[in-house]
Amino acid sequence: MSRVLVLNSGSSSVKYRLFDGASTVAKGLIERIGEQGGDAPDHRAALQRIMDELDLDDLAAVGHRVVHGGPAFTTATLIDDDVVAQIEAVVPLAPLHNPAALSGIAVARKLLPSVPQVAVFDTAFHATIPPEGVTWAIDASLAQRWQIRRYGFHGTSHAYVSRRTAALLGRPVDDTNVITLHLGNGASACAVAGGRSVATTMGLSPQGGLVMGTRSGDVDPTVVFHLHRVAGLPIDEIENSLTRHAGLLGLTGENDLRAVLHRRAAGDPAATLAFDVYCRRIREYVGAYLAVLGRVDAITFTAGVGENAPAVRAASLGGLESLGIVLDPALNAANEERISSDDSRIAVCVVPTDEELEIADQARGALGQ
Ligand code: ADP
């Protein structure tokens, strides 16, 4: 019983991957669910199709990616009715993400009633951040009542990549401090001390922190009041603008960094500014997390941008020799596993993330396997 099916249910798609141990037996994506000409009319049909296509004998578990675990979930958790109710209870914290995961869970429980189902939360890895790292200085009674605090996301990726980095350095995980930079469509940084998250950039939702493909990352909250009061935009429109029409897209009209790099190379000023804003924000958080951690063994880049964009890595970490960070331009240009020079006190690494593998491992872990 070593097979684990990992399901990542989004609002209009389901990504799946079937593992046997650490190897992938099958994987795929059902897209544009519910849309005309899409792959399936609803989540139930999508999951039914996945189950029909796969050989699911001998399945030890189904691992479900759940974006938001709220304050309750600090680890991967075996799903029962009570767990489903608790995931439902945090839907207001993740209205775009949790309902899709819930429909995936409901259908999978119905179609595979005898297989244990495990929820693996993007937030759980950050449960170890100390109170001063998750508390905002707002009215404490409001924060308490409405569960307003930093939760952090991309936890499975930061967990996986920080562990892989320790292995790469040949160091024990519990004595390795890493700053992980997950730069994909969404982007976040994490300070990991001895295998535990102690700081991260995303907050109540996956909106804060670094500049992303279409999300703004950090802005002064007054921007929202100003857009409402002075520009007259309704609150939903402001949210839509800051989450779907901001970030690289907001600055350039392109959400894909490759397109921004292309235009920057041709001398486009908006693309040049967007690139500089993007890298400057990464640099600011690297500085912050150097100070949070005190001693840092490695800085690791991952995800689409982190794994493939030497220009971003160079612009984010260049000129930091006095802090012990020395990039090797040739290794960086070749996207090597280790891109720092031998005399760099802090190793700089490029480690491909594998969130599905981490979810499968955590699902097994939750079953004590
Ligand atoms: P997601 O967060 O959706 O999982 P990825 O981690 O795959 O996304 O990252 C997607 C982003 O990675 C793309 O939008 C693109 O900007 C960037 N990317 C992918 N390949 C390259 C590349 N060769 N050079 C620069 N950026 C890249």
C-alpha cells in the first residue's frame, strides 16, 4: 500500500498525480471545469474521470491540497466530518480557494469511501512562526474576533525546498537556516530555522509580501481607503484590481515574467521598472530575514521564476558581498544547483520545488506510514 493520489482542486481545474513511493505513476490536469468546451461539467465529473483513468487498487491515501487551514490546522490531518466542518469554517479567510478543495474532498470521499483522505494545508508549515511574527499591531480585540493574523502560504513548497537545501549542503535539517524564495505566479519568501518556519511574507491571504504575476504584494493599507474614498471604487473592484490586475501585470500589462524580461531587453521603461520593483522587494525581504535568522546557511530560489530567471537572482542578491553573499555569474546563468562562488559564506541554491511529492509524503506521515 504505497500508492498515494494527490489532488489539487482549484476553482476551475483539478491537478492530480499518482505516486508509488516517490515515483510518479500518472499525472494530469482537468481544466476549465464548468465552462463551455471545458474538460468536465463539474468537479464530480472531473474526479470521476480521474478515477476511471487511473488504477487505484492498493491506494494508501488521497492527499488533498487545502490552501487555508486557519488557526486550527498545524499539520496534515486525516479527514473526517469534523475536519470538513473546520475547513468550511475558514472559507471566509480563503473564499477563492477553500471551496474548490472542499468539493474535491467531498467527491473523493464519496467515490473512494474506504481510502483514508488527508488534508495538507499550505498554511500548516507556518504554524511555528512565533507570535511576534504573525501578529499585526491592530486593535487586538478585532484581530481576535475575526481571526486576523499572518497565516502564510506555499508551506509545502518552503518545507520541501528548505529540507532539500539542507541535504544539498550535507547538513542536518535541524541545524540549517535557510531563506527560501518561492517565485512562481504567486510568490513568497520564508525564513526557516532548523526546519521550522519563523517568518514568511504572505499574510491573512496569499496577497501580501512579494510582487507577483497579478498580485500587488505589500501595499500601504491606505491605498485601499484612497481608492474607495477618493477614486470611488467599490470594495470588490479594489480587491479585483489588487489581486488580478496588479503585480507585473499591473505595471506592464504582462503577468508572465518572460514577457517582462523580453520587453526589458528591448529597453521598455515600464518593463524595466517592473523588474526593478520585483527584485527590490525580494532584496528587502532577504535583508529582513538575514536579520530575523541571525545566521543563514543558504538562500534558495524555487518555482518558475526562481528556477529559471538568472537575471532576477542576480538583481536580487547582487552587491551583497559584505553580507557574505557572492554569486558566481556562470553558475547562475546555467541555473546550477549551487550558484554561489566557493568563497560565499552563505550558499545560494536553485532547488526545483515539488509540492505534490511533499503532499504525498505528508499524507503518508499523517497516517503514520
Ligand atoms: P505556479 O505558481 O502557477 O505554480 P510556476 O511556479 O510554474 O507557477 O511559475 C510560473 C511563472 O514562472 C511564469 O509566469 C513565468 O513568469 C515564470 N517562468 C517560467 N519559466 C521561466 C523562464 N525560463 N524565465 C523566466 N521566467 C520563467
